[in-house]
Amino acid sequence: MLHFLPIRISHNLPAIMSNANTNSHACRPPPNTTYLVIGQDLFSINEYVNSQYNYSLHHLPNSTDGVPSVSSFVPSAFMVYTDLATLDGLWEPTDYGSGVEFADGILNQFPSHHHRDVNHTSTGLQIGLWLNGTQGCFSVCEGEMDDQISLLTSYLEYSRASKIFLRIGYEFDNPAFGYSDDPALFILAFRKIVTDIRDNLSDGAAKRVMFVWHSWGAPMANKGLSLKRFYPGNDFVDWIGVSIFQQVFPWSPSWGGTMEDVENVLDFAMRHDKVRLPTMIAESTPFGGIELKQTSKDVNKFIGKNEYEHDDWERWYGKVIDVINKYDVSMWCYINCDWESESMWHNVGFGETRLSSNDHVMSQWFEQVSRNGVAGRTFLLDGSLENCGTAPDNFIDDHGYVWFNTSHYTLLILFPLLVASGAFFIPLFFLDEKNGRRCRPSDREERRSLLADLDEKSPSKGV
């Protein structure tokens, strides 16, 4: 959750024509499966992968499946941030005060070892694109950001990520972000960015890029606003996202939202215009920290009186998984971060949310998420985006499962059959020449003439 300072301005709505070029490649995974995404800065992502690996070495040293590798804990995608005005953090590292953002850097740190295309990795990116509120939307609609959109398109075209989920103007309905002044202008800016990118991407790259409309899942600036007033339309949206921070807590303040606000967004995705778009928890972390060390005295009193809120796992993570199961959420993006160590978030209240900071939460995550211990739910890791959650082309994946499809017919059946046939006939030919049946010269001449005749009639001759 990387926030930039919004600036509000007044303006007259410019007229913009947009051509809807619907992207039908949303890469929705199969039912009851969820892509796992980790963010939101270079160090935090590294800490997540390495701490999961370290935990596995201590708790699975004699596993019958063998010693796991670091790659076994790489998520399906990494969450990063940039802003349209600078595009910092994509090609080169930057620090907005919330840790180092470096999209290419994190892809390079965890390269794929099983992707057939050396120009791409098997891991995806989930990119939060800051637009700078109403002023930024106005600049987009006026054409002042066309060069930046072109540069962004170039990055998307040549990125090594297997899939890219672009959250344009993330948390558009957050009152502090400046889009609430003019929802119609936000819609126009969103549509223009999507249209410009689609019109200039190659067919191959267009299939790898998805556009995300991301609500913050909490009260809006005023009662006159609604999700529908911000919605760009199904032709421009591939995924719908929502944030989950404090909403699952019964003590969540009114401004922070409740589970009703979160479910309103997910219900909107399921029912709007009779089209059910795939959904993601686009940003999430337990506000106040895993152990709630950044919460108020009133919260601590509430917890003290309610034993069911004592469990650090069930208090937040268990409830989020319940939401994922209820709505069959297709992507879960978790922010694994020591917020207090970052200047942008120091004393804001997010606290310590690195999984490794709490033994109980770490063990539960490892069993329920990393090792898929949640009944009826599979969390998808590195490589899953290549085939949108379906069986990969590999014969054996990183978890030891064997996959077979029709593309393997030639290699596994036809080719061995031809080899076996050759093993039988070739020795027979030599035996016939040296020790076997003797053929009359006339027989050989007849054979040659027949072969020559076939050769002349062959339609492939000379090709």
C-alpha cells in the first residue's frame, strides 16, 4: 500500500473518445484456486521467500519428498508500485519511503528455472499505478501524460514477467487519494490508459497484461458516491480488487470500514452487468500488526474480554481465508512488511506484519498456505500464471506432480514406437545382406524402379 500525496484541482471535463478493445485474457484460475502474491518492496519480498525456505529446512529435514528448494516458496507474482509521472521502480530501483521498489530487480532475484522462453520468467507482477488524484486524471485526459503512457506500454511489452496485473489509480474511492472530487474524470483517465496500452501492445504482450479496478473496501468521501459511479465498464476492466486491513476486526473504526464494505465490492464483481469478473484481495495485512502492538488501549481491552480474539492467526488470517472461500477469490496479495521501519509508515499504525515475526502465524501459514492445508482451497505459486492455474506443460512440477496431455503423445508414444520399429528392421536388413535370404538381381532392380517411381510422384519432392 504505497500512497502518494494527492492534489485536488477544479476543471472542465474534457471530451475524450475511447475505443474499447476488450481483453478477454483475464487468466482466471480454476475454481477453488487462488494465486498467491507477496509484496510490497524488494527487501520484504526477499524476507518472505527466504524465511519460508528457512522454516522448511527446520521443519521438513527428513521429508519423503526430498529437501525443498528456495524456488518452492516463490509466489505466483510479486507486488510492486510506481507512479505514472515518473515510472520509478520499474527499470531502476527507487524508494518512496516505503522500501525499495524495483520490479525488474525482484524478477531477476528469483529467475525461473523451468520457463521455456528465456525472455520471460514464470513469475508475474502485480503493479500499483499511482495517478495523483484528480489532477493526475486531468493530465491523462488532456494528453499531457501520453509520453509516460507510451513508456509504460514499452515496459509492459518487454517485461520478463509471465503475467502483469496493472492496478490503475488503486484505491480510487479512498477519500484521501483525491479521486472522489470527480469520479467521471477517473473513469475517463482509466479508459484512456487502458485503450492507449492495448492499442500499442503486440498481440503476445496484450495476452499477458490485465487491468485491475481496485476499491479500498471502506466508506467513501460522501454518501452520494458509489462503486458504480467510479466504474469504467466491463470493456476496460479485467479484474476487480479490494483491500483488507482492519475491516475483519470487530473494533474497526467507522472510517476504516467493516466486512460489509469488503463484501459490497466482491458482490459488485459477481453481479454487475451479469458478468462475474475474477476478484483479488489487492492489498492486505493485519492493521496494527500481527500481535496488535500498534493498537489502542480500547482494542486491548476488547481483546482481553473476548477469548476468541486471542489467537493471532484466527483473529485476521483465518477470517481472510474465510472470505476467499466464500467468494472464491482468485488472487490474494499479502504485504509482508515491518511497517514501522519505513519512514512513510512509521507511527501510522500498521505495525509488524512479517510472518516470520510470530511463530504461531508462521507455522499456520506454512501449513495452510505454503503447503495447501486449507480444505477445498489451493494456493498457487510460481509457474501457475503461465497456464492460468491449469496443469503445466512440464511432466513433473516443483511439487512432484506428474502432468500429461496430448502434446506429449509424440514424445511418449509415437517416438518410442518408431525407435522400436527401427530396432527390429535395421538389424534384419543387415542380416539379409550378409547372412540371410539372397535376393535375385532382378528383384533389386524392380525395387529400385518402384522407389524411383514413388519418388517422382511424391508431391514433396524438391521442397
